[in-house]
Amino acid sequence: MKKFKITNFDTPRGADELIVYTQGERTKTNAYGIEAVVVDGRVAVYGSNNNFIPAGAFVVSGHGAAALFIKEEITLGCKVSINDGFIEVEKDERSKMLECDVLRKEILERFEVRKAAEPNLDTSEIEMLLERSVVLAQEERFDEAKDVLEELFYLSALSKENEVRAVWIRPLEKSVEEVEATVRKFKELGFNIMLVETNYGGYANARKCERDILPIRKEFADTDFDVIEEFIRAGKKYGVEMHAWVEDFFFGVEGHGCKIMELHPELIARTKDGGHLVDAYKTFIFLNPASEAVHELLVELYRDLLDKYDFDGIQLDYIRYPVIYTVDNSAGFEPETIAEFLADTGIDVRTIESTSSEEWAKFNRWRADKVTSYVKRIVELVGEYKAKGRDIKLSTAVFGDPVDAINKKCQDWLFWTKQGWLDFISPMAYLNDAKDVGREVAHMVENYGEVPNVAGIAPMYNHLPVIESTKQVEECRKAGAVGVAFFAAASFTEVQIDKLKKGVFRK
């Protein structure tokens, strides 16, 4: 028996919460969680979000830690009950048998597809394992049967050639040998792009680009080792493109010695009360995206980066404002921003009280245009290098819904794609359910397909079961993505690598 504390009943689902829904037509939840519909004490529907709530039944809905519990402990057919403020889960023999039966049926269908694609496929190992799974189930050794069936799930996967396989990496390797081992590991998995972080939290990973506002990361401070240079060298050796992953307006972390706060506080994004802790864990320090001085600073940084390192591309991340929740908890109240917006529109942003007002919508649009003007500067910068014969790809990590991106982050990535500025985009579909990932990516490909979509996924970072990586890759392919980008390299395990090699990344 497994159990998890219920946060509440029939309320909106928050971070790490487990909500039980009994009222209404649907749960009305977003895609950042996972659900199970319980009818007559057993799970009748498993997966996705915003599920129907059948009469007399209930839906278990989780985000974060609660979503992980649902992913790991709840399966189709298992017994779920509510007891003393907890959800209690029991996988009895009936539910385990059902799980194996459903999985075996799916695998047989998957193998028919693979055999059609590979007429000369040797099926001897597959047939042996299928027979083994049946025998184990007949002996009611369902846990062992499931393990065999999951192995067959990987073997039944199609492997696609000529797709983009990318990974974000925060480089903490301390030697040439460690860097080479990392690059070789991903090359053997068929990865062809590594998005290497060049700065984070106010510190540089790129030794040649160290400066007063961006000192070298503490891990590299007492050595001459240049981890970025070594990644580029290893990339050329193994045929893996190295792209600079830069975190534009996110420039520091509170409490970690962000030098720009001391040296240039006038460049920091400010809230209405003059504060700066406005995003993520309420510790992420942002530069002011509307400031021309900030644009100049970043263009100078990236020119230096491209001059001193032979990168194959550059990916812009955090090209946005901090997430907008309320007027009081939003950036954009810097003195120069207030004055410029007033001069341009006649609106004093300090008088706006609601994010649903027409004035606030104008302010969002104005700020989004400022971010776009910065992106145009980077496009022009990359164009300078292309004009000299250097093939540098430009890409962005973005949020999936373009309307949400403007309203909540002042990020107009749809305009950038329509201008032909980007070589690819990586929507961050960091969701728990593979079907939800597929739906989000398909929506982008179908409606905003002006530029190739390299779908960003994070199954291991979200601590999902190993099999979910395969499922998410397959859903991204079905959705029309040209490839996937995994967040992040540090989350890969040897088991993960083994299963991808056996399945979707076999070729």
C-alpha cells in the first residue's frame, strides 16, 4: 500500500499539490501534471490532464512531487481509495495482470509496425521474450513479466535516422578526459548537437570571456582549464555541433555574489516597489530587457564569445521578462522604462492596477517589442559572421503558446519565426505525460511551423520512469518535430542510455 497526502478537494492545482476532483465536468487543469480517473475504486483512465469527472467517481490530479507519485505508483486498474486525508494505492494481482495484458497488446502492435519498416528484422529474441512474458504472467509473477515487457517496448521502437538529437549541458567537467568522455557518450547515442552553457547565475564558464561583471565560475577559479574550449575541441573530433547556450536577461542568482548588482544596479529589472526578486525561485535576478544599455552589453558579450570560441551556433534562452503574475509582482518599473513608456504612449505604468486592463496589454506589447529589438540585434550579429563565411546557427528556447508567451513573459517568438530569423526553435515541453508533450508540439508544428521544431523535453529531469523518455521521443516524432532536445545532460543515467540505445536511438 502506497499513500500520498491530499492537498485539497476541487480547487485549482498548485505546485507539488495533489488535488482530488469530485465536482464539475472537468478538472480544468493545465498540462503540467498528471491525472488518474477512479471509477468504483479502480483506475479507469490514466494520464494527461483536464480529465472528465464521471458521476460518482473522482480524479486524482498531481503536480511536481504529487505527479511523480502518480507516475510511479498508479497504473490502469489499480485500487485507489481516500482514507484519512490520504490517497491510498494498491496494486493487486488483478491490476498487475491488466497492466501486463495492456502492455503486451501494445507491444504486439508496435512490432507489426517495426516489421513493416524492417522486413529483414530478426525476430528470434523478440519471440523468445514474448513467450517468457506469457509464462511469467501465467505463473502470476507479474512484476517480472512487466520487466520483460518493458524491455520489449524498447526493442519494438522505430529508430529514425537524420533527426536532430540535442542536449543542454551545464559543463562541470574538470579535465580534458572528462569532457571527451561526456561528448563521446552522447555521440554514441547519436546526439549531434550539444547546447553548452557559457554563463549561469552571474558567473562565466567561458574562461576567455571572464570580466568584472561575469567572473569565472568558482569551480574553475583555481585552474587554467578552459572547459568551453575543450568541449569545442571534442565536438570537432567526434562530429558533434557545439552551440553556445546563453541565458540572456537572466543574469544572476540572489545570494551567489552576482557582481552586476554591485557594479551596475541601474541595469537590473525592477518591480513596482523597487525590488528585483521576481522569477523562478524568487531569487533569479534579471537585467532590464527594455534597456538599450543592456542590449549593448549582451551583444558585446556574445561578440566576444563568438570571436574567442569556434561555436557552431548560439541558442538564446531567457529572452523574456520574468513571469508576470500581478502588476505588483512584475518587472518593468525601472525609471528609464517608466519615462520611455510614458513618452511613447502617454500612460504612466505606475497607475495601472490590473493585468487584465487595456493599458497593461499595451505595456506588454511595448515590452515585447523591446525584447524583439534585442533579438534583431543578435540576428544582425550572427549575420556579420555568416557574411564572413562562418556558418553559425541561431536558435531560441521558448514557451509553447505564443499568446501566453506575450501575456506572461513579453516574448514574441512567433514574430521572430515569421521574419526567418531562426534556424530552429526549442519549445520547452517539460510535461509529465507523453501525450501532452505530443499535443503541445503538434500544435506548434501545425500552427507555427515556419521554422524547424526541435522539441525540448525533460523526462529525466522531472524524475519520470525511464520508459517515459522513449514515449516522449516517439510523441515528438509523431507531432512533426525534426528532433528533440533533452534537458539536461546531468539527468541521464546509464540505464537511460542503455534503453535509448536499444530503442528509439538504435540507429
